[in-house]
Amino acid sequence: MIARRTALALPALGLLPRPAAAQADWRATLREVRFGMISVENERDAIARLQGVQAYMARELGVPFRVFRGSDYAAVVEAMRSGHAELAYLGPASYGLARRVMGDRVAPIFRYLDNEGMEGYHSVMVVKADSPFRRLEDLRGRSLGFSDPNSTSGFQVPGWFLRRQGMDPATFFARTGFAGSHEQNVMAVINGTFDAAVVAYSNERRNTFQRMVEKGMIPEGQVRVIWTSPLIPNSPIVLRMDLPEAFRRDVTAALAALPERDAPAFRDMSSNARGLVPAKHEDYLDIMAILEENAARRRERRS
């Protein structure tokens, strides 16, 4: 069992004591801080979950803190690239996209320690609970739903691993498509749009469809897992590195203190995670290698 943390080692962002005047410098030009969220769930619920952290960060930073949800994963990356967001919650694959278009102007600072103390999660393939499908092989010639082209567990990772099992989604399934989010992907299976779908899954008490049951979106027991990927590093909270050092210090310190200073806000934000742990670019190198291989395959098909 992981012991309860009393302090969090901060990422190496120059978090040293500084004069009071320096603390206010960034506020003279940065009058609002914007935090982007990828579209893993519907916009109403995503924004509602972050109302507590929005208020907390505004208090800690002394400027308005605004949370927004992107229309898709790439929209949040574009907001970071174009200077319309200062920090964001991205999936590992969408962080890889951000790194490709922004280079070292963006970096991960934290990721969640989930409700069972794990720093990773899985992609799972789900089917309707009453369907005849029991194994991956049963889905040959059927339909598969993905979440978003830049989703780690909802597209990039399952495609990579399925190909290694001799089941290239492009040929194994008769039809594939994108539902837009993990929740929409589950609904597409329940409604019969797809025979199966891939979504994010941490454990039995923390996953996409369990959260939908808790929110009253679906009854319990509507879907069944028939495939689980190896562990994927948990999604990072990322920060723009081209912003003032004092700003980066303040944001990082405020987030590090969030689980202790405002536990309810952190629980809502993280879906009951245990805490935050520092994250670094190297944590996502394996995911970025998968992205590069997937991109190379797409280029080969187009040529």
C-alpha cells in the first residue's frame, strides 16, 4: 500500500524563493489563466467537475482562472500552441501531438496517482453485455468505434497493439469510425452504432462506463470488457514553458498543494484520485514512439 503523501516534490521549474515584487510581475501582462481539457466526457460534466479547482486556482494565483473543454483533442493542443491556453490536461498521445507542434515550449508537470495508487491506466475494448462476442476473434468483420484520432486509449494504443496481435483494425474490422469522446463511444456500442469500442479504463472502480453509471447516463452492467491493453502512463497536466518563470513556479506550487488545501476540488477534478505525482517528458517516450510508427503507417498508405 502506498503511504499517504505529506509533501510533493515539485518538478524542476526553478521553484526557489523569490522577492515579493517578482511574484506580481507576470500578473501585469497575464490577466487571466486558461486551462484546457480534452473531450473525454461531455462538456457540461467536464466543466462542472472543475468548478472547484477553477475557484481554488483563482484564489491561489490572484487572477481569474478559466477552464474550457476543447471540441476535440487537437483543439486543446492548438489553444496551447497559439497562446490561447497556459496549461492543459492532455492525454499521453495528445501530449505527443503538442510536443510535435510546440517542441520544448510545452512540458508535463504532474499526473494523477489514481484511486488505487497506480500511475497508469489501460485501453479496453467493450461490447454490449448481452452480445455474443466473447473474444477479439469474434469481432472479425464487425464494427469498431474509436474515440478521437489523438486519443491514447481511444485510438493510438489499441491500434498499435491489435496490429501486433495480427488484427490490423483497417482490415480486421469491416468498419471503424470516431465517436468523438469516450462516453460517446460507450453510447455508440449501447445504441448499436458499433459492435465494439475502445475506451479508457483504470480499474473496476474508476473507468469510463463506471463514471457514466454514477452520473446516471446509463444503467449498470450495459457493457462488457473483452480486451485490455498493457499499462499506459497516466495523462499529464502540461504547462507552456515559454511563459514567465515566476508564473510557472506559482502555477506548479498551487497545483502541488491542491490535494491538501482543497481536497473536494481535487477529488472532483481527478475523479477521486489519491494525489498528484511529478511528470516529465521521458515518461511518455514509449507513447511517442507508438505515435511515430502509427503516423509512418498512414504516410505509407497515402503514398
